[in-house]
Amino acid sequence: MLSIEVSYLRKRYGDLKAVDGISFTVNQGEVFGLLGPNGAGKTTTIEIMEGLRERDGGDVKVLGFDPWKTGYELHKKIGVIAQEFTFFEKTTPREAIIYYADLFNVKIDPDEILKEVLLSESAKVNFDSLSGGQKQKTGLALSLVNSPELLFLDEPTTGLDPNARRAIWEVIRGLKAKGKTIILTTHYLDEAQQLADRVAIMDHGHIVAMGTTEEIIQQHGSGERLEIHGSEKLADYIKANTELQVDYNKAKGEITIPLKKKIDSLAALAAAEQSGLEWGDIQTRQDSLDDVFVKLVNEPASEQGEAASEEKISKKRRP
């Protein structure tokens, strides 16, 4: 069963094609990662699915609803946590949950929700005294007040230390185990590999790759390769005395040899030994999701979230 269906979605801000005919589906109970550099179109896509922004073209169904036409009904069934969540400074997580429950007119046990997001011990601590990770957990708790079927998590671990990030990961895994469908935007590629069942990589309004992280690496990666720290002279010797493809990075002093067969590494090492030249560290490695991301979008994953950047473009370009 599908929770989200997006077909040929388009959104333009003046001359800028923020989203240019993308299509994808999200299965019920799936964690779907949406990745891409700043300005790729992720935030616009998310806002359209949340019913916060009108599309120019294409079809969007979220839990069976058109998000723009039936936003109120949809919002009863979804939960949203924004990047770097904030709340009233002198309100405790428990009080915040009760406040949200009143807004949604639902009866819930705040202590059960606090337990679900691993925040019971900080239930009565004022928001301004919470750590970054505890503040994000509070945001997650509030997104669960209406018992949503679908969660939108926008950069939920941005700015958190490694321990806090992993604590949020455990909460997300727990929510998935309970059958929640989750849309996750993140600029941490290891986070996508750890949490997402499938990912879509966006660039300049297009989806440039989609599938499991393993499928994307297999389809777009360079395969296994041998890396030797050595001189250009050594690289030339190996190339001249084998049938291997040999690349040399002068800045790194690194020789790279794609391994098409298992015997290729033995041939390269034998040639290096016969050369009589000095060489240093040697390793075999495969492309990571980070390597593939850089190749597909031609830039490293950003250290900052993109929401603010894309919103700035939206406001500037909006007719």
C-alpha cells in the first residue's frame, strides 16, 4: 500500500525550475530519504507534500489526499518536525505535549509519548535547559500527539553531537517498528544509510538516482578499486607492465586501479614489487554513498541544512 504518490511534480519560482517533473512513491511503513545539495528542490517538494505550498503541475497524493485541496484533513494524519525545533523557553516537554493535545482536541498519555521518544527523564525540565538532542526529541514527541500515520522529519539531527544523533536514530527506528511511514531529509549521508529503506537524490529539481543505498552505489559507483600511495613513476611502471587501468592523483600522491577481476590486485602488487620503487599504504575500497553523491551532484554533501537557502530562493523568485 502506498502512503505517497508523486507524479511529474513541477514548481517554478519565476525563471527557476525548483522542481522539474519528478515522480516517486513511498510505501506504507517505509523510511524514505530525500537527499540533495542546497537548492536541489527538497524543501519545496516536502512543503508541497505537507500542503504548505501549491504546485504548478503534476499530481500528488498523500494518504489518499490532495495536500493542497484537503490540507486540513491531511494535517490530522501527519506529523512534522522542522529543522532545529524550538518552543516556549519556560515550558517543559510534558507541558508542551499537553498543550498540543488540547490544540488537536485529543486525549493522550503524555508520559507514554515521552517514553516513546526516550525523554522521560527530562519530562519536567524547562525547554531552555534541555540539550540540543532533548529539544529535537521534544519536537518528535509533539509530532506524535495526533497519532500520525506519516511523519515528515526535516534534518532532525542537524547540529547535534554524535551521541545525540544516535539517540534520535533509535527513536526513528522505534517509530518505524510501530509501522509509521517516515519522510527523512538529511545532509548526513551515513544517517540515510542507517535509517532509510530507500532514498532519492535530487539535484536542480530532478531526481538523479533512486533506490536502496546499495542499489544506488551499485548503479552509479565505480566498483572496487585498489589504492596505493606512491609516485607517478610507479604508476607509469604498473601501467606499462600490466593491462590494468591506472590513474594517478598527483595532489594526493595516490595511484588508483579499478579491480575488474580478483586477480587484478595481485597483478598490480606484483608490478609494484618488481619496479623496485618505494610505495606506502595500500588498500582496497568501494564507493560509499558519499562518493556516489559527489559524483551525481558534483559537490560534497553540505554541512548545513538547505531549508533556509531554498526558502530564500522561494521568496526571491516568487512572482
